[in-house]
Amino acid sequence: MERNIRNYAAVLMHKPNTYAIIKGSEKYPNISGIVRFYQLRNGVLVAAEINGLPYSDNSCQQKIYGFHIHSGNKCEGDMTDPFSEAMTHYNPNNCLHPFHAGDLPPLFGSRGYAFSVFLSDRFSLSEVLGKTVIIHGNPDDFTTQPSGNAGEKLACGVVKSCNLQC
């Protein structure tokens, strides 16, 4: 197991295959970050680094954020939903929640910063290229249909290829 951890750490030192630049909505302009995706033999290694998240100084109210890949290809919307064009959770197999391919582990805030690395075999990079990554204001409850009651969409980014830039 220790060897696997070292191998994954080494992967993170290289240029990702795809990435999403995360930007907050007009209401949350301080949110920014990047989600990097690395295609491996046994799945996709996902590394998210996000800054400017809302937080509380009360240790019993630290924020946990929903984190998903959505099926849309734009981070645009309207006054009621700034990222409505991101659409719903990526769910190519029409699974019930929490078995959508786009259901990801939550992000745990640490004074406005979140860092998460995990491995997923729910999707390949070719499947999510051009899709959107959304950060929600509440943790996903992994129960409520269809979207886990994750609440307001705070930030969004489109998954792009690293062919020319990263």
C-alpha cells in the first residue's frame, strides 16, 4: 500500500491529462482553484485545490461542500441559478443517487481552503471532457433524489484538455 501512495504522489508532480479552472459565481467572486484529472490504469486520479470558500470561525460549523461533475458544458446561468447551464449530475447510466458517475467525495473547508485527492473508476477522462465541475454550498447527503440536497452552486469550471496549456 505504501508503494501505491508513493506512486500516486509521483503522478501529482506531472502535468494532468485534463483540468478545470474553478471560478466562483458573482455572489462568491473570491472562490478560485483548479481540479486536475490524471488517467491511470485503475481509474482517474482527481486532485482539487480550491481557495476563497466561505467559512466560519466556529469550529462546530466548519463548511463541507458538495462536489460533482455535471453533464452540461457551460458555467453560465441566470439570476436564480448562476450555473444552470451546468445542468444536472453527470449520470450516463441513469443510476439513482449516489451512484451517478459525477458524484464525488465532499470537499472539507479549512478556513476557506480545500484540498482533496481521490481515485475514481466511475468515469474516464474522455467521458467528462467538456463537462462541468460544480462546488455546492452544502455537503451532498448521498440520499436525496436526484441531487443529494447539496444546495446552492457556488463555483464552476469546465473540464478541458491539457494538450496546449496547464
